[in-house]
Amino acid sequence: MALLKLAAASALAYGLYQYVNRKRPATRAAFAHGESTPGPVEVRNAGPDAMASDPPHWDSVDQASDESYPASDPPTANRFT
């Protein structure tokens, strides 16, 4: 009898766990309204207008870095360019 109660309690706990951890629609924190693109991987357009929050400072290096994402190499930025 105790084994049956343990199995029932385990089933109830598993059901609650699955309910709490169910898939919810993902919220795109980095995307401005209307910026998400349909597809298996969503990509945000480059620039501060496509961001959900306004950056305090945005310069040409920030723009080049945002446009190059997800490239492995960051854009060059030094006193000679």
C-alpha cells in the first residue's frame, strides 16, 4: 500500500514539474517591436532602431560590430581607420 502511495505522489510531482516547465512562447528581449523574422533562427536587423532598448551611445564602431554579428572576427577599429 505504501508503494502505491509513493508511486501516486511521484506521478503527481512529475505532472506538476512538467506543468511548471512547459514550453512558453519565447520573448525576444533584444528585438524592437516587429523586428523578428520568421524562420528556424530569428535574426535582428543591425542598428539601434532594431533594438528593444535605446543604447546610451552609438558610434561607427558599434554599428560595424552590430552589422558583422555573428562573424567570428570583430571589425577593426583603431586610430588608422
